[in-house]
Amino acid sequence: MKVKVISIELAPELGKFNVLGSIGSECHQWTMTVETETIADRQIQVIKGDKHFCNTFRFNQKIAIELYHILSKFNKGQPVELPVEIGEFSQVEVERVSFQKAVTSTTS
């Protein structure tokens, strides 16, 4: 199933973004945090996803990295065309994400 980033919006908190995505026909929303750190006199962006993001992409870091690249461009003010396809989930990965959603919603 295709994984897409549909929209990226600034969240009310500084350095946070709300990312709307889809896996197949199912929509997901993740809150991402972008911090700028200085290491050896160079500034780098550190991007972190919320718990739902981490659970969603736990078994597919390649797609997570693609989303990080898009968010980094967006944060730097570079043009980003949305929606954009960032990869594909296998049926097994889709089932894992669906299971994680079910477990999370019953424990919340």
C-alpha cells in the first residue's frame, strides 16, 4: 500500500508540526518536533516523531527517513509539493500498524 504525505502544518507549539499522511486509504496524523542543535560549529536539525509515528514506522525506517527529509525541507522554507508518495508498506506492515492502532486505542 502506498504511503503518502498529504499535508504539513505548523502546530501551535514552537518547533512542532502536524503531518497528515495516508497508508492506502487509511489516514494518519503525526506530531513531529524539529529542533536545531549546534555540533562542531555546525547547525543540524533533529527531527522526532510522536509515539504514533514511531509505532507506525518501527519496521520501515526507510519511509520514516523520507518523511524526515520532506519535513526538513518544509522547516527550512524550501518548496515541498504535497501530496507526495514516500514509499510502500507491505501487507504485513499494514497489519502491524492496524494492530498498533487497536492496542493504543484500547489502552488510552
